[in-house]
Amino acid sequence: MEFGPGAATQELLGVKPSRVRRLPGSGNDHWLVTTGPSRWILRRFAVTHDWPSVEWEQSVIRELANHGWPVPEAVGGPTELEGRIWMAMRRLPGRPMATTSSTSFERGRLLARMHTDLSSVQVGQRPGWSQLHQVATRLPEFLDDLPEVLAERIPDRAGEVSRRMVDFTHQTLGRLRSSALDELPVSAVHGDLMPWNILVHQGEVSGVLDFEKAHVDLQATDLAFATWGGRYEHDVVAGYESERGPLDFSYDLLQLLWATTCLYALQRHLSLRRDGVATGGLGWAIEHALRPWGT
């Protein structure tokens, strides 16, 4: 029988849960656990996260907590139980941030403040990670696998989509080679500061969640991701600039860095597949790579 969340709760918190409810999401697994009057979030880390990766993530969360950020600090673990890494966290109040012009502006402000605070954190690259645009340059060596992978998913369109992705890859990497990125600020970044990872309670931000994709990268790449392919570019960038002043690079660079993020996701999927590790990300990478900027 698989070691489950009830047993993990007893190991981590020393109490038997009265209720356990699985939460939706991909990547890490999460449960809402009730123990008497208290409620906690229980996490089982994805198999792609090993101990060094988990410890790196926790160190960044502790640094942000020291700066006053409402982040999910551990109350039990992390520890290895039956071959998987588990952790219990305090449950933060609130509901996910709505998606409006004003909240997108606020999200840009939050990202700018986080970049400022993380700029002072001396931390190396997260184990197993690299800057996303650097990983994207490795994609061509995996592109021969793409037609076969797509034939399993969309047999009627595999050839067409594969050709479009190959063209998109070479165009994007060509632009990347001619771009000057060396002088752009680099720090630990959140990697996924979207509305569903921000909690709001009584009109105030009450939680910043999900540091699964946190790593060291260009802050501009983090900003590009927060625009969600340009859909929220105007408001997110305006909020960001309200905190840190005008961007010191062209807005066109955001589009390029979003494109390289899509290539990163595809490279990761194909690379793990070659290693025999089942993972998602294929559909996301292709959908967003081929979707026009700003739509």
C-alpha cells in the first residue's frame, strides 16, 4: 500500500488528521489537512526534486520571510518518508488574486519588490537548474524526437506542428544569439508569479505561493513570464516600473524571453522523456510558443 498523506501528517506533525483533502494542481502534490481546530498544507515533492533542490527552495523562502513576505514556511519537515520528500506548511489565509487591470498592475509591483529583496540574497543556482534561455539553446539536439512524440498526441497534425515548432525554435535562437543579455540583472526569481500563486485576504496580499520553479535567472525572464505571453504586458510592466523605474531594455526583449521560456519547457519535456521520466509541459510549451504575443 502506498504511503499516503494521513501517515505523512502523523510523521511530520505528530497528530492524526481528522480530514485530508487533495488540492488540484500539477508538479508537487498538495493536500489540505485538518487536525482539530488547525489546518495545514501538506506537500509531497515531485520526483524531479531531490534534496539539494528542496533545500535550495527552502533557503529562498526563509530569506523572503525575513524580508516580511507572507510565504509558506515549513512547520514539519522537509523529510524523506518512504522514498519521497514530504513537508507540512502553515496554511495562509485568502483566495487567489483576481485577474483585472488593477491586480495585474499590483502583481507587477509585487514582482519588482521581490526582485529588489532577492537581489541582496547571495545564493547559487538551484541544483539541477540553469537560466532558461541557456537551456533553450540545447533544444535542437532533441528536436528529432518531436515528430514521434506529437504522433502519439495529435497524429493528424504531428507533421505540421512539428515543422512549425522547428521553425519557431531556429527563429527564436537566432534572435537570442544577437541579443545582449550579459548586463541584465540576475538573482533568484520566483518563476511563476501568476494570480493563482498570490493570495489576497481583506484587500491585502496574504500569501505568495509555489516556489517550485524558483531558480537563479535574469529578472527580465521572470518579468516576461508574468506577462503571460504579453496578455498582461501593459499592466504588469507598468506596475513593475512604478517600483523600479523604466526598464533598461527594450520591451521586445520580453517577447523573446517568453519565447525562450517556451523552448525551455519543450527541451525539459523531451530531455526527461529520453531519460524515461514521465512529465508534463509538452502541450503548454507548444500552445504558448505558437500563440501570438499579447493574445
